[in-house]
Amino acid sequence: MRQTPIIAGVTQVDVASLGRAAKAASSLLARATTDQKNRALIRIAELLELRRDEVLAANRNDVEAARARKVEAYFVDRLTLTAERLTGIAGDARAVAALPDPVGEWFDETRLPNGLRLRKRRVPLGVLGVIYEARPNVTIDIAALAIKSGNAVILRGGSETLNTNRALVGLIHQALAEAGLPEAVIGFIDDPSRERILELLRLHEYVELIIPRGGASLHAFCRENSAITVITGGMGINHLYLDPSAELDKALDIIDNAKTQRPTVCNALGTLVVHRRDRCPRAAAGWWPGLGPRV
């Protein structure tokens, strides 16, 4: 059985070649069957478990390098993979495989007064460029969603996760090959220099969309330098509102889990908004024991 090895050292990447290969591969992926795409995703999950020791060894190199630079503890936690976390990532890949295939789905059907029937159909975009920071789980997340939606993708992860991402992309390529799909469906820029990001942002001949996942500075850099449409998301300031109608015991469990399950991730709870006690008759009557007169 073919196995893509984990590559040591830094490879100087020709980003334009990655773009050309991804563009050609995207046409093949767009015509792939649902079963073929799902087989690739399930195989990714299996390889995460079968090649766990290789991935964790590569990740230890990244974690040790980060600690040597004396980065903050939250950053190390985001960077770190464990056997348990790999199992969770594998489960996420299987969950994506279980989703309905969006490619070819018809929706928003309407009929014009003259009897002409119109409807929309979901089709892949083509090639995505995704730039993200030191979270190795994102490599699998993006690859899985891209494969399922029929899109090729060029990944550029943070330099801090270079060894881990090489290992992960190696097993993704193995899964693609075993499913009869081109490895170029998932391209990877394994050169940590900033110049490669600029090259990706200007690769408008091959890339349809840039998606940065990271902080405000990364979003701004992509918007200011890209010749390709950029989609930016939220910044991880997550709010939860506690309404007077909530069941307090359940609400407290949710609040605790939302913040303490893993405080370092971007979707951890950032702000809790509680209805003012003096504005709520039920609260004023003692429905929220232990809370002050105004919260």
C-alpha cells in the first residue's frame, strides 16, 4: 500500500505550479462521485489513527520549537496535538463524510408568469486559497470540507506548525490517491516565508477565493494585498445571553462548558450577558438565587 512519507526540512515551493495543478485537479474533483469523495474522507480519518505516532512525533518537534521560543501557554496549547485530539479530528472527518453531498443540489425553485421554471444548482467554486495560523486541526477541517464540496484548495498554515502540517498533508495525499482522486486537490505551501503568501494572493489565474483564518492583522494583510476576492470571518469574540426564561442549572452547565472545555480556542466564550435582575419580575422574586441585584 502506498504511503506518502513525512518530509523533513523546508521545501522551496513553486506556488504557481501548485495553482496550475490545483486548477486541473479541481475539474476532476468536481466530477467525482459522492462515494469517491466519502471514501477519501473516511480514509483520512483511518490514517489519522493508523499513522498517529508519526503525526504526534512531527507535532512534538513543532511544540518543542515553540517552547524554545518561550511563546505563551495558550499558543502552545493551540499548537499541541494529543492522541485524544487526533481521535476527535478523525471523528470530524467522518462527520463531514456523513453529510449530504452539496454538489448538484437544486434549490430556490420558482416559476415565472409565462410558465418558465427557474432553479439554482450548487456547483463547486474551483480552487480556494486558505491562509491560517498555528492550529493543525484546521488542516484536516479545511481539506475535508473542500473535498466534500468538490473544491480544490491550496493551504498555507502557520510556520509554527510546519512539521505537523507536512505530516497531515502526507496522509491526506495518501487517502486521495487510494480513493482515485488527484493529490493536487489539496495543495500545500510548505515554505514559511511571507513571500509565498503574497504569491498566493496574486494567483488570480488559478484561485477563485482567498479565505484567511486568523487574527485581524492577517485579515487586513489579505484584503490589502490580494488580487482575488477575500472572505473574512469573525474574530472569535463570542457572546452568550442568559435570558430570564432559561433553566438556570442547564444554563450554568452550558456557560461552564463554553468557556472551560478548552479556553484557548477562538470559539470559547468571551462575554456573558445576563438579563438585569431588576428588569425581570421572576428574577426579583428570587428565581436567580445567588445573583446580585444587578448583573
